[in-house]
Amino acid sequence: MFHDDNPRSTSQLGKPTEQPQSPDAAVLERVPNSQAGTDYLVRVTTPEFTSLCPMTGQPDFAHLVIDYVPDAWLVESKSLKLYLTSFRNHGAFHEDCTIAIARRLVGELAPRWLRIGGYWYPRGGMPIDVFWQTGAPPDSLWLPDQNVAPYRGRG
């Protein structure tokens, strides 16, 4: 579900908002990008992302890094926080969570470019990292490293 274009019509910003019960029920809102036409990177980092294992119901934890080059729209941050938090009661594999978040953002924002790094903490002794992007980044873009160290355990 998406709430449209006028930043003054955002349904969640500046108001008490119920936590969505699922990612599908979450409302992502966008606001106009006043710098449209300029290649710049927006980075959103969520170091405490949680979801549920669809098989056991046990919690899974990840550090997500979302980088995007906006076109006409920016994601409204409160709605993004509520959307990401809605995964806390959602059962899905690491790969599905990571790619679903990226595709939802691409569908709502139509950015010039987007990538996501899902750095999942180990369960059963095995970390799983998931990476996806829409294609090559713009040539003129400064693209910093995501700076999330690979999992080393007690090494």
C-alpha cells in the first residue's frame, strides 16, 4: 500500500501511528525530491532489523544497508521505519526479506538506482548475507563501501 505525493498529506508523519501488523499492511510514503536531476546517494542503515524464521518462528536479526539514488521521490523516513519494523512478526527467509524490501522501495520510489546489503547474524552457526541491486550505479556517483565487516565468530 502506498500513500501518495503531497508531503502535507502524509498519513503518519507527526502523528501517533499504529505499528503495521505485516509488511503488506505497512504504508510507505514518499515526498518530493527537491534535488531531482542531481546524482547523490541516500543511505539508510538499520542495524537492528528483525524478522521471524518461517519454519521455527524464532527471531532472525540483520544489519541492513540500503543505498539509493533518488529520482523524483524520497522515502519518508517514519513510514520506512514502520515498514521495516512490520517484519518483526513476519515469517520469511533472509533472502525473501532482503529482496522484498528492495523491490518494494523500487516499486514505490522508482529510484535511478538502488542496492541493498542484508548482513544476517548467524543462526545455527551460519551467517547469510544477501545483496541485490537494480543495475550499474550512475557513473558520476560516489559510492562508499557499506562498511559492515564480514562475520568472523570467535576467530
